[in-house]
Amino acid sequence: MGPTPIRTAEELALSRRAAQLAADVLAMIEPFVVPGVSTDHLDTLCHDYILDVQGAIPANVGYQGYPKTILTSVNQVVCHGIPSPDKILKDGDIVNIDVAVKKDGWFGDTSRMYFAGTPSILARRLVETTYEALVAAIHQVRPGATLGDVGHAIQSVAQREHFSVVREYCGHGIGDIYHDEPQVLHFGQRGQGLKLKPGMVFTIEPMLNAGKRDTRTLSDGWTVVTKDRSLSAQWEHMVAVTEDGYEVLTAWPGGTGSYPAV
């Protein structure tokens, strides 16, 4: 593991701009996430918006061979679902859309959960609990806190609702490098791990399963699903450590709606 970068005010401004562009993509796509739409169509809309409206670069295209602009993880897909013209959203589906953009050499990365139609009671509870876990984790971010505090907050919320935390995937540092130090685990012990300092920037992106935490990767080499086929949910924000707390760099342009503010 290398050192975790400490960003200057100028670098934070560039990071913030890229992060806000990524958040704007997820706001733009929300009205299109409806039953009957293909995940490939959602991908095309996001791709064209990033290029033609934002003047940015879809950072996922070609990244380690990934073929698309967004990742669309539906129902039992934990993460890294590949958009396809054959994957049509049905009423009651839950879907995570994960997008990354690159602007002037800096990366923005964020994801949100969406409901296609009316979800089941369990699906809604899972999605809302995962968001609550993200918020609880972000509230731990401040100078002198540790990444163990962040992971413990997520784990505590998940365990309270009898959901499990996926452990194979984690948040990451981000800036002029897409995936940088530190690694941000979504479980842990208070007071353990890296001590946070002003200027650090990283993602927090918990993945919670309605069943067991075990996952497997499909033959496409990307799509990760729950082994027991239970539902999975994920939310992701980019966060900067400030002198007295935190700043959510990927704040939603239109506010948090029915979700509590971070």
C-alpha cells in the first residue's frame, strides 16, 4: 500500500468539479429508470450526456477492458453489472447505477439506487438501510477519526436490520487516479485503521445483501451476484476530509428528496 494523497485546495476544486459532473449524470438518468427500459438504453443516454452535454470523458469505457459507460446492477447483482439490450427492467426491480467521469484529468465516481416501478417491502427496506449505512459512515469522517470508525458504522446499521455486508469490494481513494489509496472497508472496529487527515478524498460505497454476504462472479468476468440469489443494494459518495469534518463531493444536484440529507 502506498501513501494516501493529501489534496491541495486547487486539487480539491478539480476533484469537486468532476464529482459534481458524475452526480449530475445520475440526476439526469433518474426519470428514465422505469419498467420496460433496457439497461443498454440507460447506458447510451449517460454516454451521450457525458460527452455531448458535459464535455467530459466516460471514465469506465475501456477501464481494465470494461465495455460500457455505467454499471447497472439489478436485484441480486451486487456490483459491476454490464448494460445489455436484453436486460429489460421489470416492475419492482431495484437497480444500482454506477458512473465515473473524467474531466481535465480528474475523476468523479458515484452510484445510486433506483426503483423501477413499485418495489417489494423487503427491497425498499434494503435500499433505505443501505443508504442509512452510507450516511452513518460519512458522519464518522473528520480529522483524527479512522477508517475503522467508517466501516464500523456501516456494519452496525446492517447488523441492526439483519442484513449482511459484502466484504470483497471496498471504497477507494480517488483524484487524478481513478482507484487510489486508501482502501475503505465497509466493516471494521472503531479506532482501527488509517487515521484521517484534511485533504484526503475517497469513496464510501457499502454493498448490503438481504441474505448472506457471499458472492460469486459470472462468466463475463465482471458481474458479481449474491450466491444465495438474495437482493443486494449499494450507494456511493465521494467524500473529502475537511479541517472540521467532511464534504460530500458528489452531492445530489436536486437534493436528497425523500432520503435524509447527509
